[in-house]
Amino acid sequence: MITELGHFALILAFLTAIAQAVIPLIGAHKRWPGWMAVAEPAATVQFLLTTIAFAALTWAFVTSDFSLRLVTLNSHTDKPMLYKITGVWGNHEGSMLLWVLIVTLFGGAVAWFGANLPPTLRARVLSVQAMIGAAFFAFILFTSNPFLRMASPPFNGQDLNPLLQDPGLAFHPPLLYVGYVGLSMTFSFAVAALIEGRVDAAWGRWVRPYTLAAWLFLTLGIGLGSWWAYYELGWGGFWFWDPVENASFMPWLISVAMLHSAVVVEKRESLKSWTILMAIIAFGFSMVGAFITRSGLLTSVHAFASDPERGQFLLLIIAVAMIGALTLFAMRANVMQARGVFSPVSRESGLLLNNILLSVSCFVVFIGTMWPLVAEMVFNRKLTVGPPFFDAAFTPFMVALGLALPIGSMLPWKRATLGRIMRQLTPVFMLAVAIGMLAWAMQTGRSALGPMGLFLGAWLVGGALVDIWSRTGRGSGRPARLFRLPRADWGKAVAHAGFGVTVAGIAAMVAWEKEDIRVMQVGESMEIAGYALRLDDVGREQGPNYNAIVADFTLSRDGREIGQMRPEKRNYPVAQMPTTEAALNNGFLRDIYVVIGDPQDNGGWAVRTYYKPLANWIWGGTILMAIGGALSLSDRRYRVAAGTRRTPKPAASDEDVQGSKGVPAE
Amino acid sequence: MKRLVLMLCLVATPLFAVQPDEVLDDPFLEQRARDISADLRCLVCRNESIDESNAELARDMRLLVRERLLAGDTDRDVVEYIVDRYGEYVLLNPVMSGSNMVLWLAAPVMFGAGVLMAGIYVRNRSRTREDDIAKLSEAEKTRLREILKN
């Protein structure tokens, strides 16, 4: 009964979306207030109906209703409650329902908090958002309906994939989806602005919170996914350049570029067409991500149960959205004329460089991901593009970005002199070089990767500190003023510093990792990077829906015990699948990572041990970036004055621009 | 929610990637073997190198690499030997030749084009005078008149 209610709610939501897509659009065109006003209640209703559908599906999972095909395929009565709930989106149909739920949530957000938008723009934004919603509702209802029943329900289910039964992966998809789908909002804003024929500073400001929110969740989602891969897959890798990882990374890169170029639209009324293009492309990449995961076109370790019909439907949605938006874009090129004037050395130019580097690095990821397909179809070459290519082709652009960032972020608008900024940054630069040299001296005969990474990390973190300090002005009372700076300033500094921390972490881990593979007897000890590891015991344990081999290790240094480590090797009998649960000893400067393997003929156990320097910095930096985004999002300018249409001051003098402190999110 | 196929590799053989019995006695030779196998793809897995893969085939390929190294092959000989048997598909690092040059050169060319276009844009921006664009268009004038009338 509840299932049927959910199914019915989903159909109603689809119909509501169609109405919301059509009526407000006509209303906005004809300036009929009544028709435009349909948008807000429709958005609310659409969200509520989708919530009902989602709740109904969740209920079916929680109560293990095996008359539902989806529940049978992905659940089991013995599964812990947490994974019964997360199992809702641990499959294709359920994850699409979550996707569309978030689409309606963002639509609802505009309806509830968008009172400051001009009525026509709001109606059009909601209409475009509803078009996206309708397309995905149709996709769910016609190709991947989660509410299909079974003719004869089995006694128990086939269990969720054991790799997904993990807290890290349980919350990875929802975060990522909020990010992906958040970009649908910027897409809707871009298309609505194009229909409206008006792209100005106010638009730049309205769209910013949504871009920030989408980017923030993408950052968290990607970070969580990478952290999961690190501790779950058993060899401590954190990024594989897998097509599906790339699919989430491309929208991230584009949304970073868009965040920065939208600032130029907001402050200086330039880079408008570029920003609109980025908004369209970012959502395009989000949908390509959904397509890659579900079409089976590109082989991937992530590939969902792939189905050509679904792939074609998704491709159709992408084609219509992209061709439509880009045609509109070409037709309205005239409304996106730049107004601001700036010299070659200015923050505008710095942000332009930022955008070039980010979009080119996104292009590297794109062509690398798609090349196997192109090579096979066009050149009849069956080949692979793997991590070595991405490492070689992607890294130079990131290094260039890291080098330029501290300088670019301190440049004033319109016209700048490099000399003054260089003087402020010299101490930090010297310090960073010293750290890099020190690292170079301490390592013997290895690549320049580690020292370079530490140099960049120090340069970025130091640059962010100098940047925020320089905003406190001159004279006494600077420390006090530091805490009165707008949150967006802090957000910028924290996010930039976070990038530096991540860069340092990645470089150190890749360059200085140590690995040890051996057979150990119970009672035996080994040494890695100055730490001693003793295998105390190996036993068997029974989990709720798995059985495990559990090893007890004691980690010590200089005879002093640091901790116990218990790696597991689990076997899930229902899914007939083993997983490795690595044991980690986390530290500020290093992780020790132990994996227990198979029993050997001589009674010993295969043991893999890793020493991972600065491992946690990778995710620490990611969290810092997200905190930076959250700080920026909470800046009062976006809450209080977000709606007031600013009159741009084209004649602002240089002193004005440099003297105006606390302009958010520069 | 993803990585389903990864497990196909795990299902077949619940092993580790590199096994202790595979490791060569000569650490220098072993390091070479690791470096080579990190760039070779496991054919039955998706996007995993033979160094990371748990599949039986990957183990065979790892042993083959070590065998060739012990026989005195150079790194290059070993890779060629593997490619001869398994095809270009095993190379995770696409070779820089023929049509693959498009792949390798695409980004640098794109970057060059981007910088060039940005350069033109910036030049344009820095030469425009604010007065030129601050003027109202015909449509804006009409709209202004409308607003003033009301």
C-alpha cells in the first residue's frame, strides 16, 4: 500500500513538474503575474511529492519488503539498519530517485528563499529547474522504476554489495548528488538569465550561493569517496583516475572556475558570457557523470548495472539540455557585453588565468576519459588511458595554478603593481623554498615531487595567511580587525590554505610512501619506517552478516607501545564476496596501514604494511576547503543584501577599489 | 554504491595484489618489476594495474614480468614482450605516437589557445574607455523614459 502511494506520488510529481515547466514560462513571457505565481507552490508540491515517494521506498527497505524487486536485489534482513537505509541509494533506481529529490529540493529552495529575485527571473529559473526535474522523472518512471513488484516475493534478499556496507560509502553518494544536482540550479539560473536577456552584477550575486553550495558538497563527496577508497580497497590508493571519479572531478573543476569567474561578473561586470558558458557546461558534466556511471559505455570499476536503454535516455536528456542551452547562449551573445575595464595586471586577469588553468585541466581529464572511446571508434585502436597519463598531463596545470594563486589572490581590481604584492609575499616565498630545500636534503636520491609539493603547500598556506593579514589595513589594531573581516574573506583564505594542505599531502604520500609485503608468523615482529609491528594473534569473528578473520597487531616505536591494530578480512556469505578491512593508525604526520591476507602453507599470514606520510593532510585540506566554502556561504552579504540590485559604479577610482575592505568572496 | 565490477576481480580470487612469494630477492630488480607492473593494465579488471589487481591473470602477468627481468631483459624489452602478447590495451600510459599525439598535445594546445584568447580579451578590455560602454542603448533609453513617465 505504502509502495503504491509512493509510486503514485512520483507520477504526480512528474505531472507537477510538467505544469511548473510550462505555466510560469508563459507567464513570465506574457507578464501575467498569476501564471508566474504558479511556480512557487508547484515547486513546494513537487518537493513534497518526491519526498513521499522517497520515504515510501525507504520504508520498503527498512521493513525489508521483498515483494519489491529493488529491495530483493539490494537488501537482506540480517543487514544492519544503517545499511538498510543507505541501501536505498546504493543502486541505480534508488539513486536516481535521490537525484530527482535533490533537484526538487533545490527548486524548493529558490521558491522559499528567492523572494529577492525579480518575479520574471524567479518564474523562469523555477520553470527551467522543473524541466530538468521532468526529464529525470520521466527517466525514472519509464526506464528505472524503483517501485516495481515481484510476482512471487522470495523469503530473503540478495544483500547489498558488501563494499557499500561502510559508513564512508554510505554517505558518499548523497553528498556527491547534492553537488551534482546543485549545479542544475546554476544551469537554471544561466538559462533563465539568457531567456530574460539580462546578465548583470546582480545575477552574479544571486547565483553565487547555489554555486558555492554545489561546490561545497561536491568537495565533501569527492573527499569522502577518496577516503573510502583509501581505507577500504586495501592498498591505500586514494585516487585512481577512474572514469567515474573523473566524472565527479570534472564538474568540480568547472565549478571552481565558475565560482571565481562569477566574482568578476559580480564585481566588475566582465567575463559574463564565459561564466554563463561555465554554468551550462558544469551541469553538462554532472549529467555526463550520471551517464558514464549508468551507460556502461566506459568501463569503470564503478559501473552500475548498465543498460543501453537507460544510457540512450540519459544521452537524450543531455543532448536536449546542452544543445538547447548553447543555442540560446549563441542567440543571446549580445546581452553579455562586458562593462568593466581593467589593465593586464589586475585581479580580473588573475581570475582569468585561474579559469584558463582550471578549464584546461578539466579538458585534460575529459579527453583522457574519452580517448579510449575515440581511439577505438575513429582510429580502430583499442587502448587504455590510465593514471600515468593523467599524472603527467594534469599535474603541470595544477602546479602552475598553485604557483600563481597566492599572487593572483592579492591583486587589486582594475590595475595592480606586481612589485608591492611581491614585497609582501617574499618572506612566505623564502620560507616555502626553505621547506622545499629541507625536504630535498632529507630525502636521498628521489624525485623532486615531494619537495616540490611541500614547497607549493607552504607557499599556498603562507600566501593565504599573508592575504588575510593584508586585508586588515595598516596601523594598530590589526589583530582585532582580523576577526571583524567579512566571513567571505576568511572563507577565501581557508579554502586556499586547504588547497595547499591537500597538495602537500598528495605529494608527500606519493613520493615518500613505504611498502612492505611479507609472510609473518604469529609472535613475529617487523619494522617499517622506524616503527615496529608485532603480529600477536589471528582469530575468527562473526559479524551480523559476515564472518571475518581478525589479526591483532601491536604497533610500537622505540619499545613504546603506540596502539593496537586489528585488520580484518571479511567474507559476506549471502553476496559471496570478501572485503578487506585495513587497520589504520592515524597520526598528524603519517598513517601506518596494515592489511591481513591469506594464510600461507607454512602457517604464516600474508601481511601488507604501508607507511603513508602526511596521508591525513589530503582529507584535512579537503575539509578546510569545504569549511572555506561554508564560511563564504554564511557571509551576511548573501543573506541580508542579496536581493538589492546594486547599481554598478563604473567610475570608481583606484583608491576606492583598493580601500573598500571586506568585499565578499574575492 | 559503485565499484561493483571491482569486486568481480575479488570474487574470482580472494587474494592480495602482490603476494609475498612473488617478491624477487634482489630489491633493485623488484623495484623495477613494481615500476613496470604499475603501468600495465589487468585485462580482466577495470582500470586497475596488475600491481594492484587481485585477479589470477594479473598474478600471471606479474610473474611474467619478473621472469623476463631475471632473464636479463631491459625494462623496455619487458614491456614490448607483454604488449606483443596482450596488445596495446595493456599499456596504462598511452604511447606518444600516431593518433595518440592528439591526446597528448590537446591540453597544451588548448592552454596556448586559451592564453592567446585571454590575451586578446585583456588587451581589448584595457583599451576600452569606460565612457564608451557606459552609454545607454536605444532600448535602455526607451525603458528609462518609461520608468520616468510612471
